[in-house]
Amino acid sequence: MFFPDKQFIDNLSEGEKFIFLKVICGLVACDRQVTKEELFYLKEMALKYDVGADTLTTMIKSANKKTLLMQARMIDERPKALMLIKDLCVVANNDKDLEDSEIEYILDIAEVMGIDPLRVKEINEAVNEYIELSKKTSILLEQEHWT
């Protein structure tokens, strides 16, 4: 999967780590369905960010878009904001359907962080290319799961 590397995570403050996970959980919650793909991604993210499953469950259940938008504003370094958008795009495209509510959520988060919708579209296209290439590689290597 397309996760941030350890060095990136280590450069985040504790508050930024919390915001990243909370905003990602908000995306999962926005369509009122948690797919197994989203759940797998969240569990992997929790391991990378050193957060327990119970905390993730609470984050999903307590997701409030207005609050999350205010928190996302606190990510004020552009490279970090772009990485958050990439992570949101990965989660949104990880399951079968990209819902309108997910697109709207990502664009709203991007807006409060000062990221142009065109850049979001380009990041989303790159994420989709990565996902497709990963799936194709998995098939060629006769692997059951693509990562």
C-alpha cells in the first residue's frame, strides 16, 4: 500500500499525527460505510502512527466534519498538507466506489489547507495510477494481495 514512510511520520508532531488520523477517519465516516479495504488501510496507518484499534474506532464514530475542517487548517506546512491529501485519495480510491461525499470531503479539506482543486485532481490521478500498477504487478507476480 501507499503509506507515508517512517521518516515522514517521525517529522510530524504528536498533534499533527492525531490530525492526520482523525481527518482520514472522517473520510471513512463521511459515506457511512466502512469497507474492508478502508478498515485494512486504517489498521495499517494505526500501526505506523502507533495508535490502538480502540482509538481508531472512537475517531471514526466521533468524526465531525466542521471540527475536522478546523483541525485540518492546523496543517500549515504544504508538504504535510499534500501528503494528507494523498492519504485521503488512497483511502477514497481503495474500495470499489468513489462516492460524491468522499470527493466533496477531500476538496473541503484541501481548501482549508490552501490546496488547489486541480492539484487534488492530479494527486488523485497519480494515486489511481499507483493502485492500478500495484494490482497489475500483483497479478504478474501471481500474488494474492497487492501491496
